[in-house]
Amino acid sequence: MNKIKECDILIIGGGGSGALASLEASKHENLKIILASKGPIGQSGLTPTGNGGTKAVGSADELFQDMVTGGRFLNDQEIVWFMVNEIQNSLERLKQLGIPITPSRGKSVCVPSTETLKKLRKIITKTHNIELLEDVLITRLLKSNGTVSGATALDLTTGEFFLIKATTVVIATGGYTGELYPHTSNNPFGISSDSSGTGQVMAYLAGAELVDMEMIQFIPLPANPRCLYLRYFPDFWAGPYENRFGEVIESNVNAYHGESYSYLFVQKLFRELEKGNGPIYIDQRNLKSPDPTLMIKAWDQRRKLIKSLGIDPHQMKIEIILGSHFGMGGIKVNKKTETRIPSLYATGEVMGGVQGGMRISGYSFTQMIVFGFEAGRQAAIYALEGQKPGGFSTFDIDQERESILRFLKPKQDPLSVIELKKRLQQVMQDHVFIIRDKSGLSEAMDKIRAIRADVSRLQAPNFKRFNLEWVRAIEFSLMIELAELIVKSALAREESRGFHHRRDFPEEDNEKWLKHTLVKWEEGHPKVGSTPVVLDRLKPVTKT
Amino acid sequence: MNNQITAIVFRYDPERDEKPYYDEYHVKAEGEMSVLVLLNRIHNEIDTTLSFRIFCCGLQMCRSCLMKINDKKRFACLTLVKPGEKVTIEPASYPDGHIKDLVVKIVDGDSEKLKKDALSAKKCSEQRKATFSENSEKGRKER
């Protein structure tokens, strides 16, 4: 028999959103909460890689306008409106938890990422009605009578497979773009943060819809992964950007909405590379060093650290490549973080539709904080309504256990996860990158299917305790589904909007495509559809 | 060899090994790299059975990669090794809270905990000398 743990609310993911959701829900003394994270809080996930910039300064109208025009009107306006109106409250609650929030540049404040998580972890471990399960990977959601009733779990420290029964489940597993591309901001120093998008796929397989999965933000990154934290040099990304002939491609990124994270700018760099004029460099050797007294302390520390590694953009040209950064797509929710499955909630980067076609720097922390609290609050309301957790299907559980254990069995012609992942990353880089077209996407689909057929050849070494290869094999089997859903969504959107650019449909098509793409799992198959964006607060200006 | 780094890595799976032992890896290196990058290469290219906490904040802040490197507790993310060098890598704590190979349990207030462990660091180093002189295969049970 499998071990079963029971709770009212299961929160999956130990980043900022999951941590805040657990604390918010724990205010209800009679609710028991389990927070499960595949790594320790503050030592896993994407939150620690964030620099803490949180867009929060200015009127709700200004922030709303900034996000929705930046997102090319693909944002869910109900969600955005709630978020920009709620951020001040949420920051106040963070302060009450003892998190230091300092003013930053522009419309941002700084919520220091790792420091915040460490502090939250301390509070969580002292909160009697939260059980913190670290080094625990959730592998599948279990359902009963149309609601989610819990999940299957793997204790990484022992390899034990067990079950968690829950009235309500909150998915807070983060982004999906890091593992899909060879270059990414998600992996400091080139070391994988395993941000593999399994939460999106688990929700999808449980019946939730995914929205706008084709919307993936790509940004310029230092070619040398050791330089990733160059962003702690203020103004580094302002450029100037030069091609290999020393010609300036762009000297004024501030002219773009979203600056160096703008899709228009990134597409410009991509075209320069396509012409064969790469590599691209940022050359600031003639610029003055920034005044460290203008920097907040945490940033200055990181800047010094980069310098101690011998990296100084005022001494050398820095080579730039393009890589993945953020997934604007994700689980379809409303402003209460509810999915279409009554007991299932989603918060943080795993939510879709918040940032539309382009995320502007600083709004992901706003999303994490506001909806972290909100998901905890809403999940608690649901759990308090007194629904009992449903049962489990033994069939589902046995099937999942078999599915996990298959990777430990010897194979005739075995493959390692890294081999398959590299193949997948190449496909994504070649065909599902900054500029896409139908023939490339169709080719990607065929190649992804071939890779999926090879998942059965994945073989991890046969032991149970902290088996990284095993965990990665389990995650890869979900990632390959995700890749297919992204390609299907990208094929469906026959226009160019934000970070989704189609060479065969180069124009933004407001007539036909002010719509979200939707994918859902129906009768054993992915089904692609669309739904109109509700434009009740802000409409695009029609060209005459 | 000047184009490789030699890593001597503490190995112990309490479920499968009678006692700890050390594996020696020769890793091709085109330049200096951090110990965490080195461990990643070993995992990706040489030995998928090696366990360590892969996560990297790259800032010496999250403490996930704290381990004993050449007998001193350091952050693997920013401790650099050069081609031609030899590096010994051991868990931050053993036997207290040890899980497998370089992975230890994360405890709240880890720094206090680790100060206490400094005493056992010496013991560990002595044990290594004793173990490593033997055939490292001896630590493994029949598989």
C-alpha cells in the first residue's frame, strides 16, 4: 500500500507564489496545508534568479496601460486590472511579514528575491498548520468526480512514491521556457534550474485549459553564462549593440516599449544574426561606469561579484546571444486564480494570460506577489466550504507508479535525458524560436513526435535515493507534451503579435486574432481552439 | 594533463554502499570553471549516478551548493578550478543529515548547524585519507 498524506490544501511549488499562498491560507487555523517543492525553498526554482524588481509605482491606470499596450492587447484585462489595483496591498502585507522593500528605479520597487524566500521559509517552518515537504516532486494530479482530489508524489531523498489527498490544489510550479531552449536566462552560470513546465502539463492532463502557449519571451543574454548577472550593472542592456563589423545596430533601446526585453528589438537582433552579421556585442568601453551610490545595496553586491569574476563591460566587449526568458502562456485562470476545474487553482508564472504577448520587466514579481496571496485566499475559501476530498482511482495510481518506475528498468537501446533534451532544444531553437512559419512549425511537430517515441528508451540508473537522472526523465516525459502544445498553439495563431512572429503572417491581425489560443486534453487528444480577448477596459486604436 | 581537471568526489548511498568511498573523475576542461559547473559536466557526460544539489543562484546567496571543497566549506557556484588542477569535493556535512553523495538535508539556520559540523570536517578528511588509499570499488556493494 502507498503511504497517504492528507490535507485541505496542497500547494505545489516552493517559489515566491507558492510560499505566499501557503502563508495566506494558513491564517485559517483549522485548515491543514501541505507545501510541496522539488527543491528547498530559496534554493530552487526561478524566484531566486529574479533581481527583485517589482512594478508597483504609479496609478493603477498607468500600470494597466503599460502592461496591456506592451502585451499587445492579449492580456486578460480582468486579471491585469485586479493585479495593478492590488499590488500596494500585497506589498503592505509583505512588509508585515518582515520583508524589506526598497525603492528602485522607474516604476519599480525592489523585493529582494532570495532574501525574501529565506525569510518566508523561516515563517513557514514555524507555522503549525503548514507541513513543508521539500525535495518532493509532484508527478500527477489525481481526480475524482470532476474535481482534483490530490496528487502522486515522489520523495527525492528516499525515492518513495506516495499520495497526497487534498480538498484543493494550488499549482505554483513556475515557468516553462527554461529547459526548452539551449540558451536561457533561467539557468544562472549555464546550470539548469529545471524549470521544465511540468505544472502546466499536469493541469492540462487533469482537464484545465492552457492559454497562449506560443507566447514565449526571448531576450538578449551574455553568450558566456558566467556573465548572466551583468543585469546588475544598471544600464548595461541599454547597449550600444554592435554587429561583428563594429556597426552599431541599436544605440537607443529606451525607444522601445519594454526596452531590451521588447519583441521588436529582439526580432531586430535576430534578423541581424540571420543576415550572418553576428556575433552581436555590447560595447560600453567608451562609457562611464555607473555611480555605485545610485544603486541599491543588493545590486551593488552582485555587481562586485561579477567584477570579481573578471567581467567588466567597461573593459571589454560582451558577446550577446538570444535565449528564452519568460512564458506568457500558461494555465487559464480568472482573477481569483480559479481554473475550470473547481478545486484547482494556479498562481505565479504558471498562470497564463496575465502578460499577453510581451511581459514588461518587473511585472512578473508583481504577478507572483499579488496572485500568491490571492491563490492562498481563494483556495482557503474553497476548502472552508466543507467539500470533502474525493477518492482516488487505484487504476490511475498504479498507472502513474508504473510510468515513473519504467525509467529505472533496463532498456535495449538506452538514451540519457541530456541526449533527448539536446535534441528537443535544437528543434525548438531551429523552428519555434523568434521568427516562425508554417513549414518550420510542421517540421518541428514531426521531430517532436519522433523524440516522444524515444522517451520509452530513457534509462536512469537503477537506484532510488536522490536520483537526479530519474527525476529528469520523469519531467522530460511531461516536457515533450508541452513542446507539442506550444507548436500546436503557434501553428494556430496565423498572425504576428508580441513575441509570436510568423514570417508567413507578418502582420498583427486585430480583425481575426484578438483571441487567446487554447489547448485542452479531450478524449485522449490535445484539442486546439481559441476564445476572444475581453477588451472591456482598453481597446487597440484602429488604424485608418 | 593540462586540459583536464581531476575531481575526487565523495560517494555514499546508505542504501547500497557499505561505507563511503571516493570516485576520481577526469573532466575535459577548456578553461577554468566553477566546481558546480564541473559537477554538472560529470553528471551530464560521465556519471549520471552522482547526486548533488544542482541548483545555482550564482550569487553565493542561496547556500544550496555549499560543500566541502579541498577540506574547506565553500560555495561550489563561485569556487573556480583550473585545468591541470585536482579538487576534492565532499558533502558539507557527514554523517549528520547526509542523504547521498554530496547531498545533505537542508536545515533551518544552516550556518549555525554547519559551524558545529566544522569539528567533524577534520574527521571526514582523515576518513578520506584512510578510504582513498584502498580500492574505491570496495565501498560499493555488489550490484
